[in-house]
Amino acid sequence: MHKESTARSIPEPDIQNAIIVKKYANRRLYDTHTSSYITLENLCDMVKRGEEFVVIDAKTNEDLTRQVLTQIIFEQESKGYSLLPIKFLRNIISFYGGKMQHFLPPYLEASMESFVNNQDKMRDYVSSAMNFSPFTQLEEIGKQNMALFKRAFSMFSPFDFNREEQSEPEERIRKTAGGKKN
């Protein structure tokens, strides 16, 4: 099988839109935007803030971004932030050198992009599921039942002068039943 080179030069458009981080032979990382040395933890924070960066080899100008991002993932996983399931990692490894290797990256990118785009919807859904209270629902049903009972009972009372003063639950029931106020 033929092995693709993992080192590549940075395409020009990526350089224009991203912070350049140079990696030196002594493994130090230099942020050209802030003119200071940084750590993998700093790069991790940049990713979390959504800042785009490219890591290049200071001597050869090769793109090392993928390797550095993988190193950040390794660091996070070894700190106990186990985000990637073992079965997922095994599956990823099994794709290396296989016929489907070229199809997996775009698929994973599209899947992750979809996940990120739907993240707010998922948060709202989980939040509403966590805040769901069957007692609130039962209380509302009880109020509606009581209003129906009062209304039905008032039909048997010929001298009910307060018939025009309807309570809020009765009004809500009439609206949902399609009835109109007299």
C-alpha cells in the first residue's frame, strides 16, 4: 500500500485567515500573532474559543496542525476527559491505509458540523426534558377538571347570579373547546 505524506506545505488562503504558530525543533510553540511562546494548553483554549490557527514547522514550513491537534486530544484524554469511546478509536485506526480512508474525513467533518449546528437544539431538548415535571402537568389537568365540575354544577343551580364571571381555567377550556363567551 502506498503511504501518503502527512507533512505538507500550508496553502496560502489558510495562512491569510489563521494565526500562525511556529513549532521549533526544541518542541516549543511560538504564536506569531502575540509574539510569545505558548503551550498545548494555550492552543486547546484557542480551539475552544473558536480561534483558527495553523501550526507550521519553523524550519521546513510544513503543516503540523493535524499532529498538534491530535497531541492536544491525547493530552485531554490522558487528563481523564474521556470523550472518544474506545470502539470509535478502534474504528478510526482500522480505516488507516484502507480503501475508505479518503471518504472518512469529509464524512466525519460533515457529521461533526451537523452536530455543532444542532447543539443548541439538543441543549434545549435536554434542558426541557430535565425540567419536565409530571406534577405540573397533573396540577394543570386538575385545575381544568375542577373548572369543568364547577361549570357542570352551575347548570343545576337556577339562581346562580355569578354565571357571567368565569374563572380563568373555565375560559381556557371554552377556548380550547371552540366555545364562545356569552
